[in-house]
Amino acid sequence: MNSVDATVTPDPTGRITPGMPVIDSHGEQVGAIALVRPADQNAVAVEGAVDPGDAIGDELPHPESGDEPAAAPDVAARLLRTGFIKVSATEPGGAGYVGADQIAAVEAGVVRLAIARSEVTPPV
């Protein structure tokens, strides 16, 4: 008999809500969910540097205007394609973005990451 792991889903962001605690791969609390964005397979793909004034740059978030994710263009494009969460920090250095593909599980009202706190993408 095959068992299916109920915590595995292509895009776990559908089961995440603001305020949920976030635990890293070492079992340490990173913070709480501040924002959830599901995957957008139609998001712009970026390789290399982007000029904010060109056609691709116009489709990416602009951190200066408060758009999310506030990350480098190539990182922002990846996060938009995969889906992401924004984590508010419980201590300095813990805030940032985590791609949906870096989420290990969502269970019992807790988001468990497949990465360490140090691997969370900090905002620019």
C-alpha cells in the first residue's frame, strides 16, 4: 500500500496564511509569515543584469516603490515564478523571502523551511 505525504504539494503557498510561524531547517524560529504570493508561471525570466527602464525591467517589482519581492531582478523573477513567502524577523537578519520550492512542509499551522535562516533572501 502506497502512502501519500499530505504535506507535499507543487505550490504550498495555498495553505499558508499571514502570521504563521516559520521554522528553518535547524528547527529555529525565523519569524512569521508577512506575505504570501502563489507561483506565476508567466512571470518574466531574467538572466544577468536588468535595466529598470527596459521592457523586462518594467515587468519586475521596483523595491523603491514598495513592490514585492524587494530583491535583485533575477532573484525577484525566480521568486515570482516559483511563488514565495515574505518572513518578518524575530531577530535581526531573519527577515526576507523564501521561494515556495524552499518550503519543506506546512503542517499544524507552522511553515517548515528546507533551508537555514542564513539562506533566506534578504530584502534589498
